[in-house]
Amino acid sequence: MRMVDIIVKKRDGKILTKEEISFFVKGYVNGSIPDYQVSALAMAILFRGMTKEEITVLTDLMMHSGDIIDLSSIKGVKADKHSTGGVGDKTSLVLGPMVAACGVKVAKMSGRGLGHTGGTLDKMEAIPGMKIAIPEEQFMRQVNEVGLAIVGQTGHLVPADKKLYSLRDVTGTVESIPLIASSVMSKKLASGSDTILLDVKFGSGAFMKDLQSARELARTMVDIGDGLNRDTRAILTDMEQPLGLAVGNALEVKEAIATLHGKGPHDLVELCLEAGAIMLEQAKVVKDLKTGRQMLEKAIADGSAFNKLKEMVRAQGGDVSFIENPEKFPLARHIVEIRAEEEGYVRRIEALEIGESAMRLGAGRETYDDVIDMSAGIVLAKKVGDFVKAGDVLCVVHTNKNDFAAILEDIRQAFKLSKEKLAPLPIVHDYIR
């Protein structure tokens, strides 16, 4: 078998066999197939696509290219949730404790932020002492005892994806839905959970820019999970504006804490209730979504969800006093209000611009080596549909940088006003199962 023949076959729009896909995956991981040939195949896949069966085979082979995490020592159903990334997405810090407080084991491996998208691990590290790399034995024990752990990827997990992901980034093939779906699902399946809920975001601040492409990606990933005997479902959620109000690591942790106290912004609360109810149904804790929502609302009202967050932070070495007293998080040296220059209704808040501006203020990284300023970021004062008068505060900027005037203007331009009143955007647009 020759790699060039596989490239030509896919170039011509033909279906690859399991043996051909296995040849390419194994050869790429062991180094016998060079980057330039895999680049050619990735471009052929981008243009020609793959069948559902091809994508499932590719995902399965990538998943088995390294370690598979065995969570069988954890009692009960193990649930996981994955977001495709966005701006202000602190969902895991709220949803994990809520679901765990309802009796479901949440064993979650998260990632770091890059560019305009934030990462859960970076937000967690805003809490002094918080450890996101813990031994596997401790991870298992913590999920058994606390019901919740959020950590970084450990071990030799999905090496095929690591190589292919970095190659796609520099060869113009990032947008390929078969390659996105197999990348996400190979990691999720290798992580060992019994159920997977995918939060597929679309809009200016998301990787998928429109609802149609987000639906195609979500359907593809759910089909992969089903094909590999894992209960996989997806929700399609809006990222035309930032999620919640806070964008930036410590600022988002504080918003997550407020949300677990019942004082969160409407869109974040609604997303967590919708997603959490599905996760409870997947774990067979409830028979329907309405009962799931009621159980989650009770977990917030009686404080048990907030206590779960504290238990997780304590178990992972974090200083719980910051969770109990969020005012302890240090503030940036410069805190500046951006005010509206005219009146009108907020028609749009460019999530991409807000995310990139937050990164430039110090809240994110352009490369994985960049150091994050945990106190930097942006806190919105208005959302889509809100009325503003000239002089009203649109948002508050937090930064330790001294030269940020140009960033302030870019943030101001991210707010688009209209004379006509608009209905607020729904946060969840579809549920795929």
C-alpha cells in the first residue's frame, strides 16, 4: 500500500477503506509517512469530504493511537461536556458543580485558550494554588469522593490528533468538518466518560460562523459517538455576542461564583440549565429535561452547587478563600469605562472583536508561550436588545498595560446600535441527539 495512492483516491472523491485509513494514521504517528503527504490528504479531505463511516473509522483509529483512560474505578455514570470554544465561555465552572451536586460524576479534561477564545484551565489557574495537572490516581479518587474534577489532558492521549491538529493549522485545512469532528471526538472518547454533551457554538466569536455549518459539525460528531457506542448529544449555542458579561480569567471566575449564588447573567444561567438537564437525562438521574432543570435550580438555591465548586478547588490545591470572598482576586491597575456616544438599542456585540481585544489587554495568548494577565479583561454592562442612552456605560475594561487607547476604540466599535428595538438572542438554538 502506498500513501500516494490513498491521496489520489481521496482527491478523486472515492471512499477510503478501513485498511487505507489505518495505514495513513499509523504511518503518520510512527513517522514513516511525512507531513507533506498528510498535508495533501488533509486538503483532499477538505475538498472531497468523508462519509459517516470513514469519519467513524478515522476517529476510532485516532482514539486508539495512544492511551485510553479507564474510568471504570469511578462509581456511577461518568459525564463529560465539551465546548467548541468561544468568548466569555466559563460554562464548565458553573455546569460541572451544578451537575455534580445532582449526583452525576463529572470527570472532565479541558484545554487552554488561544487567540480570541478562552480556556477553562487558564480560568482555573486564576485561583491561587489551583492545580490542573494531578496524578491519575488522585483524579479518580477525587471524582469518586467529590464527584467533580477538571484537569488538563494527561498521558499519551491521542498522539495522532496532536500531529494532525498542528499540521492542519499551517496548511489551510482547519475548516474541514471531518477533521474537526474526528479531532474533537477522538479526544473525548479516549477520555473515558460514559456520556458526552457537545456545546457547538456558532457566530462571530465561534469557530463555526453560521448555524448551518454548526449543525453539520454537531450531527457529524453525534453520529461518531453513536457509531462507537457512546451516548453523545449536542446543543447549538449562540456566540454572536460574548457569553455572560465577563471576558477574562479572574473576571470569569468571579462571574461563575456569582452564578452559583443565583446571581448570574440570564444567557449563562439558561445555557447551564439546558445543558445540565441533558447531562442528568443522559446519566438517567431524571426521566425528562423539565425535572432536570428543577433539580439544577434547587442545587443553586440550596447552595449545594456552590459547595461542589469549593470542594473541587480545595481538592486540587486551590485557595478556597478566594471562592468564598471573590473580592480577594487582585484588580488590574487600569479600570476604564467605555461609554456610548449615541442612544439606541444594542443590535450586535462583535464577540470576535471583544475576544481579540481582551487578548490584547493581556487576558489571552497569541502563542502557547505567552503569559496571561489573570486580572485583565472586559466586563459588559449591556447585551443585545438593551437600550442605551448617550453616556451610558457599555463595558468596563481591566488591564495592566499602559498603552491601550487603540484597544478601547476597537472595543467601542464592537458595539453596534440600532434605532429599532430587537428581541434578545436565544442562547440555545437546537438540540441534536
